[in-house]
Amino acid sequence: MGSKREELMLWAKLAEQGERFDDMAKAMKQICEEFLDEVKQGTNDEPADLGLSNEERNLLSVAYKNVVGTRRSSWRMYSLLEQKEKDENSLKAKLTRKFKAQIEEELDKICEEVLNLLEAFLIPKASTTDSKVFYLKMKGDYYRYKAEYTGEEKRKQEVQKKAENAYIEALEKARAEMPSTHPNRLGLALNFSVYYYEIQNAPDKACHLAKQAFDDAIAELDNLDQDQYKDSTLIMQLLRDNLTLWTSDAQNEGQEPVDN
């Protein structure tokens, strides 16, 4: 019989196969809270670490991205319905606002849960540049998600600043210690540029960041690690797609930029 940690990992994988992402997230949260002080033996590809393995880290990310993603989509839909409703006192308008408020409560709980895991367990125990950048990017992402639905202006500005600070810290570390073609560095640039475009309403900053990341990676493409080729080139394509979107009139047709 395997260890409790192995059991939770298998549970998370089975939950992913059945698209039961809330159960998947619950299992990965338990691993973070109970087992991160266990020193895992390293391999040639992955040094010994107190934090999550790469597989565990990716499962955690996938779980919460899906948990929060469905609710973000719902929130956007109800926001659009609210804007289109002409009579704000109609029953439909009232129920729409009620649904939207309920989703905001759920989003807040999920985002706070992830941010608490990051700040209490994952970031402090990250002993490699790869892990540190990954978790700081994740921190920026979940503050970005909070900024999407936070209505009160002062609070919204505070959340935005926390997102930006996390992204900046991650980007500085990535630029100093990671190759420009590394998938985590590219994914960070992708999401940070989306933050500038969607949250800060700063398309010039968004385009500059995305273009610089894309150009830097193109210049080093011949040195790209073959194991990372597929992931890196996919994110480069997403960067280029966003740049095309942002520098054309396509955004006027309701298209949204993509993130990682």
C-alpha cells in the first residue's frame, strides 16, 4: 500500500480524468498543507526539494485553473447580461445580480485559498528558480483574477498592485536566471502582458512586454531545449496571437486575449 501522499496524488489524477476539478484541488491542497516538509529525493532532472515535485505542481495548477476558470466564465456571462438589461429593477436584472454576487463570493474563496497556499507553503519552500518563478506567476494570476471582479475602487487598486508586484518579482528573477525560451518565462510574459492589457488598460505596455518576450525567444530558438520545444513554441504562438489581436481592430469584435 502506498503512502498517504501517493494516495492523494492518485486521487487527484483520477479526479482530473473525470473532470472533477474541485475534488482534484482539494487533494492537492491537502498535499501542500500536510506533506511539504518531506524531503523528496532528487533525480538528474529534478533536484531534491522540500516543495512539490514538478508533477504535483502541475496538477495543483491545472486543478485550480479549472476550478476558477468555470466561475470566471460564468461571471463574465452574467456581467454581460447585466449590461444588456435595460430595466435594472426587472426580476431578470435582480436575479442576474444575485447570481453574479454568488459567483464573486465563490471566486473570492477560491482565490484566497490559492494565495494562502502560495504565501504560506509554496513560495517559501521553493528552492529552485523554476519553482519560484512558477509560484510568483501563479500569485500574480490569482490577484489578477481578483481584480477582474473587485468592484470597490480602492480595493481594486490594492489587488492590482499586488498582482503587478508578483509579476514584476517573477519577471526579474526569470530574466536574470532563466533562458528566454523557457516555457515558464514565456508563460509569465504572456500572463503579465494580459494583465497590462485587461486589468491596467495599458495596451502599449502589454504589446511591449509580449513583443520583447517573443523576440528574445526567437533570437535563442536554435538553443531551445528539445524537451521544452513543444511547450515553448506553443506559448510563443499565443504571444504572437495576442500581439496580432492587440495591434488590429479585432478587439472591437469582442475577442479576448489568451493566457497560460
